[in-house]
Amino acid sequence: MRTTRYFALPFSRDWQGQLLPGLAIECAGGRAAVVQAHALAEQNPGAIAFFRGGASDADECEPAEILASFGEVPEDLSYL
């Protein structure tokens, strides 16, 4: 069975000014992830909303797809 999971991920800066990912917040759906990411970006340098799909009975999942980006976000998000 295929499942899709939605997340909002904030970014903060370290002491050298590098953007670092915070803790991802799982959301009920795509719209909720976008709203949550927007709210997180008001308190952080930036945030994204993204989703991942995959089989619920396997450990493998598809690459993340960005739904929305707010504020300052790293260019390379391949680690998602």
C-alpha cells in the first residue's frame, strides 16, 4: 500500500551563519504542511513544506518533493 507523509521543516543559523535544518514536523496533509512552514518561517530564517511517498510495508521511500519554501532555505536539499 502506498502512503504519503507531509512535513514542515524549519531552518536556523549556527554561529557561523550556516543554515541548519531543525526538527521536521509531520502534518496531516499538504495544506497543513504549507501553513505550518509559513508559521515556522516567521520565527526562523526560513522553512519548507515537503512530502514523501512510498510503500507503507517497505523502508524505502521516494525522494522528497518541495511544496513551498519561505524565507532563507539552503539550495541543496538532497538530504531530505
